[in-house]
Amino acid sequence: MVARSVAEAVERLGLRGRTLVVACSGGIDSTVLADALHQAGLDLRLGHVNHGLRGAEADADAEFVRAFAEARARKALVHESRQLGRVLHPSPASPAANRGWAERATVELRALTVALP
């Protein structure tokens, strides 16, 4: 029911084939919406912010969203020769942990064969 309604809305709004950024908390509402948009054929980018305010529960939400997104990316790219990878991102909750982030991210991106300027 949800997937069909979302697919109809995607068609009506002319979104098929477009890239869409969707905020995903890891809760049931945003997860079902993200899954329905994925099924409707959109090129999704899931965004999730862990503010570090709920400890292990927030970490679990972030890990769930990461795994959810990665599983769909693997399924969507099954016939392509693209490599999936992860890159460390800076944390607003821990500025000290961000020291050297750009250098580490550059190394990680190059390891994934991403062309950088």
C-alpha cells in the first residue's frame, strides 16, 4: 500500500530517475519511506545525523541506517562494477576527534579509487 502510493506520487511529481536526499532517523516512518522511494526507482542519498545525545541507542540508529542504505546500494548496483565504501565523517559532537579528518578522508577516498583534484 505505502510503496504503491509513493510510486504513484513519484510518477505524478515527475521524480523518476532523479536523485533525492532523504533524512532517515532509523525509525519506522523514515525507513518505510526510504524503502518505498528506493522501490520506486529513485536514486537515493540517505542522510542521518547522530548528535551523540542518546549514547548507545543513537549509535545503534546510525548503524541501522548505514546497514539499511548499504544493503539497498548493493542490490541496486548488482549489475554494475562499482565499489561501495565508507568514509569517516567529521563529528560535531567531538571536534577533537576531527583533527586530521581531511587527510584521513582523502586517504579513504583514494583507496576507493575516487578521483580527487
